[in-house]
Amino acid sequence: MNVDEIPVAFTPSGGWTGDMPPPVLAGCDTPLADGAVDMRGLWRVVRVTVDGEVQADHQMLGGVQRIEQADDRVTITAGGVVHDMRCDGTEEHGVNDVAEFDKQTRIVVVATFEEGVHVLRPVGMPIEVRRRIEGEHLIWDYIGFNATLERVT
């Protein structure tokens, strides 16, 4: 199945709870786009730092993210949301969904791949969310913290 044949996924009303919803890009055979960082897999947060200090009790510790990819498309399922995007630098094809914090606030986020980094820029906010691979880890730079994730096997 080609990536363009798979409908864009959205967070269900009120977010999902319990088990993650089924994968969005299952059965897709479209290869990754040139320049796409390969983040595919199931990842668990194992370390969180704030201002360089390790946080032993941070709320994100133990959190799990499923990242699916095909061509320039990335789908991240975590924290009750499903964020499905094309990493083409446009608002139209970026994340057009709800925020994780309340599962109802509408967000528009531009997504790109830049020099081996997946970059998210919420429209109207002067912030960036970044994901990159370092060795065996996924590094997630979020608002107010940095997280190291290990692949779940």
C-alpha cells in the first residue's frame, strides 16, 4: 500500500486511553524520503533532564511513544493523542489536531526534517520540538525538558 492511500489519522474525541490505537501506516511499503531521520519504533522515556539536571521523578519517565514513518510522513502515537503529519514544511500537511495536555485545544504544527532532526514548530508559538537519533537512543527536546528514549523490544 502506498503512503498516499492511507487516510490521515487524528486523535479520537477526548483522546485515547488504555491500549494504543492500531498502527496507522501498517502495511505501507513506501520507503522513507531522502533526508528523513528513521525514528520508526516503540520508544520508552528512560531519562529526563531539566536545565541539565536529571529528574528522577519527572512525569514523562516511563512514557511510551510509537513512531511510524513512510516517505515524508510521520505518525506519533503517545499520551492519548495521534499526531499524523507530512514533513514538508507546510501548515496544511503538518499536525492539525489537538494538544496532548487537554486533548481538546486545536493545534497546527509545521513539521520538517532538518539535517537529521525531526523538527516541529507550532504555529503562533516561538518554540520548537525536536527528535533525533543518537546511537541507540531517541532524543526528544520538548518544552522545558529533554528526554532520552530507549527502543522497546
